[in-house]
Amino acid sequence: MRIGFSQLGNDLYTGARSVPVVARRRRFYLGSAVLIAIALLGLAVKGINLSLEFKGGSEFRVSNVANTDNYEARARDAAGATQSGVNVTLIGGSTVRVQTERLDDQESAQLGEALATEFGVPQQEVSATFIGPSWGATVSQKALQALVIFLLLVALVMAAYFRTWKMSVAALVALAHDLVITAGVYAWTGFEVSPATMIGFLTVLGYSLYDTVVVFDKVRENTAEAFANGRRSYASAANLAVNQTMVRSINTTVVALLPITAILVVGAFALGPGTLLDLSLVLFIGILVGGYSSIFIATPVLVSLRSREEPVVDLAKRAERHDARVARQAAQEEAAAGGEAVPSLHGGGSAAPEEGATLTGKAVHQYARSGPRNQPRRAPKSKRG
């Protein structure tokens, strides 16, 4: 039987269907732990490929190159075997960018002439730029300060809004999860980390936090109702909240990724390396990971943090008693509807109810033959023989 996505979303919202996210949270913890371990291994083994803005060095751009065949090997040959750490990329289809370690004025002029000769362009088509490492260090320091301030403000605002610090902790765990995995992807793939990438990191954290807050708001609503009526445990109410917001989170993630994917494809195949490609790449990875964490990490972590609280434990017991009452009532209704034997009111065995008989009121005595009302009347004392 085929079911539409809108119908699936409606079923998840009403509870007709349910994805056991909270009940199976250990599986998601294990999967995320494996991904984080792989990411940390990549950071330790390969490290982050920092751009020239962070490391410092010289950059040359050869414009209007007519023949870009085998451009990387040709640029390395022009740079010479003595130059280590040469990074060559093609930008926009006709511009070759060559990044090297810091060169003095004479070495820079020689390399510029060699590149012009190798690619057959006039000398004025080769531009040289020197970037000092102090600029990158300043950017890194400011980015780290912004990250710390951002996380502190997030923790304070969420604690005040949701009136519990455990929601702040769960949200920060989800943010750290996104940050580490995204950094690990950069480490293993060797993608260059530029200042635009740092901006993208902060943007991704904001997006992930927004999605998490939407889910947590529904969790607060459902759990408040559960505490009031005792019909659901905290974990069940939280899981319902995740299901109710799941389709929305998926739709939001997909809609956000569509234009980013378009920019990423254009940047990779047409424009080449640059700010646009760096920004779209980190946004694509981070939003994808953030969408996952807002559904499968943030709320399960919150449930784990609150699972031993006395009110939560008491709510679970109340929910169990409610479920037991509902199950007994359903069993009785099913037995009555199916015409099964019903126990006598006075323990005298059981008898099948006659057609139309019910379990309430006077109709009980239609089949409770052993009851006192069906016994023969005793004669008065004056008429006894």
C-alpha cells in the first residue's frame, strides 16, 4: 500500500504512525559516536587544510590562459622542484591560481616570469600577492571568540526560555556533534578551510540551533500536557514531538539544500575555488548534519538527561497505570462484543449472554441464572406443610 508524504506527515503528527526515535536512541548515539570517532581520527591524522589566509605565503594568478590542459603539472614545473607546498587550482576556466610559501621579491619576480612563459601569456597577466600569517591568526582568534560568545548566549537564552538548563545542554551537545563531524569531513576530504568557511561554520550552528529549538518547543508543549493528565511518559511525549516536527525538519532541510546545491555545482564546475564555493560547501555539509542532529540527537539526549528525575519517573508510573486501565477496558469491550463467557456475579460459573444482553443494568440477569432473583419463591410459614 502506497502512502503519500503529506499523509505520512499527518499520521506522524496524530500518532497513527510513530518512528521510535527516543526508544532507539542508543542506536543513534552509537552511530554518532562512530562518526565522531572517525572525524577526530581524521583531524589527528590529516589535520585541516588551511588556506593561504591562515598560513601566509605568496599567491600568483595567471589570467586569460588559452590552454589549461594539464595546468597543475605545468604550474608545478614552472615553480621548480625546490618549491614545496605548492597548491594549484583552476578558477573560472581560464585563470590558474598558484599558492606557495613566502617568497622574497626576487623569487616572486622569477616565478611570475616562469608562469607567464609556461602558459603563453603576457607578463602583465600574472599578478602576485603576499599574505602574512598574522592576518589569518587574527581571523582565527576573532572567530573563536565569536564561537564562545555565541555558545554562552545560546545556553543562557535557552535555559531562560525553556526554564531548564538540561535543554541548553542537549542543544549544545547537538551543536558540538555538528561541528566535529563537519570538521572531520573537511579533514578527510582535504577541502580548504578559508575565512568564508569559518563564516559558514557559524551560520550552520545557527541553523542547527533554530531547528532544535522548534523541536524542543513541541517537546515542552507535549510534556506539559503529559504531566497534567498522566497519559504519556516523558519519553513518549518527547518522541511524539519529534514525530510531529520530523516532516517539517526534513522539508526545511531539503528546501535549504536545493539552492546551496545549485551554487555548489556552479562553483565547482564553472567558477572554481573561491569565497562562493567555500561558503556553499560548508553550508551543504553542516545543514545536512544539523538536520540529522535536530531529529535524532538533541531530543534523545534531553530525555536521557531527565530520565532519572523524580517527577519524570513518577510520570512514567502514572502512564503505565493509565495504559493498564485502557488495556483492561479494551479487553472487556472486546469480550462483550465477541460474545465470550462472562463471569457470574456470584461466582456460580459463567454462561453465554443471550442475544441483546449487556454487562450493565438489569440485562445481566438474563444470563446470570444462578442469581438470587431467579430462585423459586419460598412459601409463607403459614402455608408450609
